[in-house]
Amino acid sequence: MAQSGQTDLGTPRVFVEFDDPTDRRRRFRCDLTWLTSSWTCIYGQGCKSIFAAVPDGGCCVIGAHFAGDRDRDRVAAVVDRLDESLWQHHPGSTAVEAWSEVLTEGEVSVTKTRVVDGACIFLNRSGFGAGAGCAMHWLGERSGLDHVAVMPEACWQLPIRRADRLLEHPDGSKQVEVTITEYDRRSWGPGGHELDWFCTNAPEAHVGREPVFRSNRAELVALMGEEAYAALAVRAEAHLSAVKAARAPGQRALLPLLVHPATLAAQALRPATAPPPPSRKAKRRR
């Protein structure tokens, strides 16, 4: 069921499948409906925050859960380079214990960034001198590094979701199936449906100049590899061509599976003289 102002999560989708060009033991399953959508991060340019009580918190209000020790250690090396000029909530130390915490649920323990004043300790608030958004992002801006290199995996991947599972074919062969799709409310777990707002199915966030597979190239290459990304791009471009043909005069109305429903809704709402959509830089600020 769709929340007010947001499109239904249950609409049909188009997926494309292909073997990894570098390793036939892996098969990609990619959501073309999402990857050719016009979603873009609108943090600071209309983002309503997943928790209304923290209006400038974006999707950073619960802190970042690390994918593992390697992810945490990589981020720790980045944090060592941060100072008060870039980091509003600098705790006075860059030691891991100063900015992270361990949560234990049953027998499972995860490390995540601390929450300060209702949001991630690394989130600079509106009005801070270096700029609102992730302090690690601003370090990347200053150093000429892409956010994929400086932010936790959970942060730079969102709202792209990668999920792996083992395929066992009838002939006895096996492959790892890698699904690349939208990180929607359901991906957050049971609490996702209680979020006050989320961007992936919100028409106001589907205003990007480029489709997701182009604007998020760095993320997709990190998740798939260069060769697999190139194979995806060919198929995504073909999908866009099919959408263009389907929109030719005299054709039937587009099925939601061809175009993301939030992208369709955004296009329907956009006036003929609409202002330019947010730049890619907006995405880098979270």
C-alpha cells in the first residue's frame, strides 16, 4: 500500500539477467524499472527526512551500520583526517570508540556510528560553516575523492540494494545470483513502513537530469565491477529506447513496469516551464 503522496511499492517491474562477463559463476539480476528511473538525492533541496522530528536528518537519523570490520577500518582511516572545520559534532577524538557504538541483539553484534542530537554523529546540520550533510562527504569534496571511497558502505549504496543468493540449476551447476534493485521501505525491515517519508517512491525525488544507472555509475561499478556495469548500461540504454518508442504518438499508455511509477508521477506534475532539477552534487551531501 502506498503512503500519502508516494507511489505503490507493489507495481510490476522489468528485470534483466546476464552472467558476469568476468566470472560465469555469478549472474546479475538488475531492476531496469529502478535503474532507468529519474530518482536523485534531494537532500537540502526538498528532502523531508525519514523522521519528521529531525527535518534536516535525511536518511541519516539512525546512524550507519558497518558491513564488517573492513568497512569500519576503512572509515576509521577517513575519520582520522577530519577536524572541527568539517565535522560539527567532533567528539574531541578520532578514536573509533568516540564515534561508534556496538549494538547486540541476541547473539548478533553490529557496529554503527553514534547518534548525536537525533542523527548520525557525522551529519552536519543546516547552518554549519562547512555545509550541511555528511562530514565525510565534505572531506571527499576537499580531497577530490568520490564519496564511495570515504563513506560507510551503507551510506554510499543507499538507495541501491544489492542482494546475493545461491542458485542451484537443474543440471547441478550453481551460480551466485546478484540482484541490483531499489532500496525501498521494505528493505529497512518491519520499521520501514513507519518512516514518515522515504525518497525512492516519492515523485518529488524523481527529478534527476540522468537515469539512476548513469548518475550512480560509481556506486554500481563498486557493486558490480566495470565489465558488468558496462553490460548493464547497454541493456539499460536499450530499455530507454523501448520506453521512447512506446511514447510515440498513437501508442498505448505506458505500463508502470516500463517506467518507475514515481518517475511517471513526477513527469505528470512537472509544468512545461519547470526549473532545472537538482544537480548530482546534492546527492553527495548526505
